Amino acid sequence: MKIYAHRGCSGTFPENTIAAFKAAARLPIHGVEFDVHMTKDGELVVIHDESINRTSNGSGFIKDMTLKEIQNYDFGIWFSNNFKGEKVPTLREVLYVFKDTHHHINIELKSDVFPYVGMEQKVLEMLKQYRLEDRVVISSFNHEMIQNVKKQAPHIETAILFMEVMVAPHEYAQIVGADALHAFFPTALRKMGKEVIASGKQLRVFTVNEETYADMLHAVGVHAIFTDYPQEMYNYLNK
């Protein structure tokens, strides 16, 4: 069972920061996951929430701020004084961290609350520039966006994200054009999880920080998990 660093090493570093990603880049795990929003001036930034409120010393929605405005705020001090001065990274900066590593890169497009027109094209162009098209999976809770990505770049791996129990999700994924399914961990232990695995589609599960849950998911054949503690989970699964 493969391991992805969820928002970088987010259990021990401030999530979605360069510090968290550099820590993940040093690990012998399979991959890394992070989230992308788009600023008022069309820049792609790596942050989970629609606003900067939770993970910075500022407030406001990403969509209403320019990159320069967002970079005035501190994105490390909320986690610890040891990370004072961390800024919100751009997608370009994060891709640079992993451009020469072995890691599989999961880019989640956060366009399910606010529509970011043109986000897909910008991401795809950047992946082409960095020659990372064969090392990524693009996921989203906005399944229309996944359809758009697959139409524009059928060679790039895609995944649908979902939290709820679904009937025949592997068949739905086929309709959408998704190669993989990224599911909330309790759903993976139900009938639908077994059906996805039996269909041959990749089933990756979030967010798994407990060893007991990792054992349960491994036992049913889940392909990969996302965890905030990738080093600890790697040590446990490889002991």
C-alpha cells in the first residue's frame, strides 16, 4: 500500500508550505498531495481552504486577493513560532521542489465552492513546462472539472474525490473520465470500496493517521493512503 504526504508533512510542519513539502521530498514514500486555488490576478497558489483565515495571520478569500497581497501574511506562525515567515507557495514553487524527485504528485483542484475559470488550462500548461505530465494525478470534488481536464489532456491521470457512500462509484468514475477514486476512509471499507478495487481502478483513501485504520485498509486491498504523518506511517508499514 502506497503512502502520500497529505498537504506535505502536515502533521509536523505547517500544511501546504515549502517547509512541509521539502520534508516530504526527502522521504522514500510514493507521493505527495496538495491543494490549488487561484488568486484575483490569476495566480495559482497552494492552500487548502477558500480563505487564508485558518492558516495565516490574515483573513479574506483567495479569490478576492492578489498574490502580492496574500504574500504579505505569515503562513507558518499559526502552527509554531519555529515556522514564522513561511509564505503561501505558488504551484510553480511547489512543483520545483519535486521536479527532480521520484514522487507521484496529486494536485487537488479546489474549485468546488468558488468557480476558478481557466484553472485547468493553467495547471496543465505548467505541468507541460515542468515535464511532469506522467508523474501527476489531478483530483477534485468538482467532477465537471475532472471531465474538462480529461478532455483537454486524456494522457494525464485523473481522480474524483468524494466523501459519501455511492452506488457503483467505479462506473460513475468511468462516465466522468476518472482513472482513480479518492475516498473518505470509512467508505472504502464498505461494499463500494471492494467494488472499486475489483474493477481495477485505483482506490486511494484519505486521511489516514491511525495505524489500526491503515491495517484495515491494507487488508481490503486499498492501493494508497494519504496521511499527515508520512514518515511514521512509512516506518509502521515497512517494519
